[in-house]
Amino acid sequence: MPMKISNAILLLVVCVVCAAFNMQVFAGLDEMMGDQYWVVDTTKGDNGWYAMGLLPHVKKVPKDVVKAVNSDPAAKEKYVIYAQNGDFAGNSVYGICFGIPLIMYLIWFAFIIGFPDRVDPYLLPRKIFTIAVIIACSVIANLFLMRIAADFAREPMARIANVAGNHASLLFHNAGIWFAILFSALGTHSHSFSEIKAPDSRNWQTQANEKFNWMFVLLAVVTVLEITLVKNKLALPDAAVDYSVWIIWVVIFMRMYGFSPKYWIKRPTGIAIMIVGTLLTLSAFYMLERITGVHGAGFASPILAKALGSENQNIGLSLMVSIYLVFWMEFAAAIRMNGPVKRVILKS
């Protein structure tokens, strides 16, 4: 049964508001640094680390001072850079990074809690506890990764950027998605009074050949697409981050809509939501940057053009398209509009 339009709008608004607030927290960290580095303060604690060695004591030092000391061969004590402006996904990359927390909150609210129309009061405390555990696991896992990267660093470098690839918020929100899927698979937020007999797998027919054939066809399509986008400077130069999300899109698409075109054509509503939603999202971020001049769209972006050159003003397009295709695909499932269209059969 599809979700009522009012509930679907409510779910979307809540996810957007939470993602926006979350992004502003990370953008605020960037703004706190300004034109300075956060460097490890080795004068405090055991080598400047505390809380099981996961968080460093840091202090702000002007960038020109850090660069002068670190480039001076005579300087015995070098600054160890922990983070700099931009490492936490500031407003200049708003459109690129916004989609990951949006997916995360959609999974938390729609698929774990059942918001807005399938909230079970009996299970709600268990589900809220599950989300609290997800948040704790995400933070701890990311701090461990950052500390491991710091231990392997052989020269002063921005440790957060080294781990996150581009922005720390992407790593934290990806972990929130990963742990949400893990806990959902374990069924920690659900409960059943009666055991269900396991199905007899001896009579299963996997249709593995057809599944693999179409999976590799889709992978080939997105591979060619990503290469084309990179060559035309419409994607990040290293392509690894962009391409990984396209692979995720292929897997989710086949799970949502079936593993061959004969199933896809029966689900036009869900596919239309995915495509139209993505196009509207790109348009919204384009207008947002033009109106604010601060919140970068990720493509056709004066902010990126100013920072990286006009030839790189569209490098966020590939990642944005793939991320928002995934989001709107998940949203169609959350509002139960991804199933096959029911055709009315007239009785003669």
C-alpha cells in the first residue's frame, strides 16, 4: 500500500531538515578554523592524545606560520596538522556532500523507526536505542580510522583529509549508513513472538546467469559513463569515489527493480521518481548557489571555478547524480512506490 502523499512529504521534509542541520555542524567546524590549521598540541597529555588515544589535543595556528616552520630544515619540532578549513565539508561543497546524510536519515527514520506511518510504540524504545548505538559505532569507528592514519603518517599532513578522501562528513555519514544496514540485517530493532520455519532452499531457482549478465551490462554502462564524465571534467579526477557510488547504485537498482528489463518496465513509477527527483534536486542546488552565493552546487559552480579554475566547475556532477539517484530510489521504496504497476483486468 503506497504511503499517503502528506506522509511522504513529511518524511522528505524531516530528512532534509536533519541533513541540513547535520551539514551545518560540519560546516561550522570549517568556519571555526578560518585561515588557520588545527595542529596537534603535543604539550598536553601523553603525546597530545587522550580518550584512548582517539582524539588529540589541538590548537589553532596560522597557516603561514605552520608552512614556514614545516618547510624550514633547521626546525627540530614540526607542526603535525590535524585538520584545515574544508576538511569537514564546508558550504562550498554543499550540493556534493548533502546527499549522504540525506540517505542516512532516510534509512534511520523510514526503515528503522518506520516514520511517519508505521511507528510501533512497543518497539520504538528499541529502535531509538538501535540508532543511538549506530551513532556511537559510527563516531568510534571513524576516530579509530583517523588515529590509524595518523600513526601511519610519515610527515606532517592533514590527517582528517588523509582518511576521508575529501571531507570528514562523507566518512561519518557513510559509516552511519553502513551500521544502519548492518543492524537492520541483524534485526536488532525488530521483534517476533513466534519463530518462522525457514524456507526449503532445495527447490530454489536462482536465475544466476540472467542476474549476472544484466549486472555486468549495467556495470559496463556506468564504467563507460564514469570514464566519459572524468574525461570531460564532470567528475572527480581520481574517479574512485564517484565510481564506487555508481557501483552501489547498480546493486540497489537491481535489488529494487529486478535484474532484467522485463522487470524494470513493470515499475515505471519508482524509476520515474528516481529520475525526476534527481533532476529536481540538481536544479534546486543550482538555484541555491545562485541565491546564496555560499552553498556550492557542485556543478556549474562559480565557487568551484574560483577555487579550482573554470575547467573544474563541474567536477561534482557525477557524484551528485549517483548519490541522488540512490536517495530517490530509496525514497521510492520508503513510500512504497517502487513496486510493479497493478493493471486492471476487465472481466468479460
